[in-house]
Amino acid sequence: MKVKAIAALVSATICALSLAACGHRRGPAPGQLTLGMVTDVGGLGDRSFNDSAYRGLLTSKAKLGAYIQVLQSRSAADYQPNLTALTNLHFKMIYAIGFLMGLDLDQVAKQHPDQRYAIVDAVINDPNVVSITFREQDGSFLAGALAAMVSKTHHIAFLGGQDIPLIEKFAAGYEAGAREIDPNIKIDVKYAGSFDDVAAGKELANLLFNDGADIIYTAAGKVGLGAIDAVKSRNDDYIIGVDSDQDALAPGRVLTSMVKKVDVAVFDVARSLQEGKPMHGHVVFGLKDGAIGLTDFKYTRAAIGEANIARLHAIQAAIVSGKIVPPDSLKALADFKPVAL
């Protein structure tokens, strides 16, 4: 009896973890589009990067009738087991959310050449992997320009998660945008060394504010939530959120958010697959695609002013037309020159 009980418990656990076809009510229907997703360590509930990707799955469920499943990664050690678990369930598309999964996905994809995968924020040169990246520097340029327009101290800051090429795109675009408006503005830069240390975000934000910066742009996942918590008790300072619309997390104190619509990319990949035109190779999303941009200033429009908003629209048009080319690295930033509009 014990053996049977243990076997039943294991079977039930596998069903609960995989949400596989342990019954017709829980599994996908024949021919149904099936989409799996492995989150980065920030996980669902980060109100930023992973949540944005998950919204793309929910949109695919609502508009395409897709069967969806998410496996959350608590640490980097979970990446490959999670990817493998979804692969064994033969999902039609499996998304790896975050550049940190690059090496693990590369290994899994090579082992399963008939399985389709997509990865966000990394480029994997396997024929069965769609690599999705964004022109974060475009939206960050707008964020920097806005910060320079609004700052009263002519001193702003950037708070990154890890000092890596991906986050460098945010930092370079932000600094270039600020210098487009105010060539002499002071810009402090700090890194938390993490994307999920909320306490470090609050501590570093307070340090930057106390050093004189009155606007901080965060590109740091859950670290940014700590920075937003820090600004709630300040009357004259602002945070600029990232990835998702974070304006309502501290109404009036989040100046805007640089929205990186991972959900748009996730849905577009799914829709293309559903239509029999699967994406291949490296796909880049930016301002032109509506996948990058600032929020609508619901809580801060009066503080920003209509003249500054109109100026931002002109800068955005210049980026879309190619008149302004925001730098995507610190090396490119060194060569950037403000453009007369």
C-alpha cells in the first residue's frame, strides 16, 4: 500500500508541476496552440520584465486560444531543468525569458532540434531559436531627455541591475538623451549587482537622492521596486520605471516608465506561429514597432508640462526617422553628439 501511495503522490505531483494532460480538463485540446514559458529569477510578480512577458502569454490565450504554462525559476540552476521539462511536454513554442538563460537554452536547443524556442534579450544562433531583442536605447533616450527637462538640480542618476552589455544600452541611451537637453547635466551611475534585491534598490536610491540627484532611472528588475519604495517619502524627487508601466506604484513620484513591451514580442511570435509563418533568427523590436516608449504621464503631466511633452514627441519622431541615433553602448555614447532639432 505504501508503494502505491507513493506512486500516486509522485504522479499527482508531476501533474501539478507540469499541468500536462493528466486529464482532458487540464491538458491542451488536439491541435491547440501550446505555449510554454520559463521565467528569469525575478519571477512573476516583479511588476516589470517577467510580468510583461506573461501578459504576452495571456494575450495569446485570449486572442489565439492558446494553452499556456509557466515554470518559474528560483535560481539559475532551475533554467535547464525547466526548459527540459517543457520540452518533454512538446509545446509548440517555449519562451526563455531573459539573457541569463542563453547558455542553458543553447544546450537544450541543440539537444532537441525539432523543438521551437524563443529567447528574450539574447541572441542564440541555433536554427530552432527565435532571438528577440529590443532597442532599449531608444526609449531610454526619451527617458533621459525627460529627466533633464524636469530636473531642478541638474543632477540625475541611473540605477542598473548588473553592469552588463544589455543594461549598458539603457544607461547609454539615458545619458545621451539627457545631454541632448542639457550638455552639462550631472549623471551618477550605480549598479546593484542583482535584479531581485529589493532592499538594495531602496538603499542605493536613497544614497543617490541624498547625493543630490532628483530623478533616478532604474533598469534593474525587482531592485527598481526598492527604488520606487524609497521615492514614496520624498516630495521633490522622482523615479523613472522600466519594462512595465510602473507609474501607479507611486502615483506622482514615478515620473514615467520606459515601457519595453515584451508582451508585444511574445504575442507576435505566437501569432506568427499560429498563422503558419513562424519567425526565425534575430528579431529586433523598437519605437517603430510600438514595442518601446514612455507611458502617458497619467499622474505627472502637470509637473512635466505640455511644452516638454511636445518636445519629447519631436525627439521621438527624430529617433523613428533616423535623425537621432541613440547610442547602444558606452563606446557609442562617447561618440554621440546632440542633434539640433
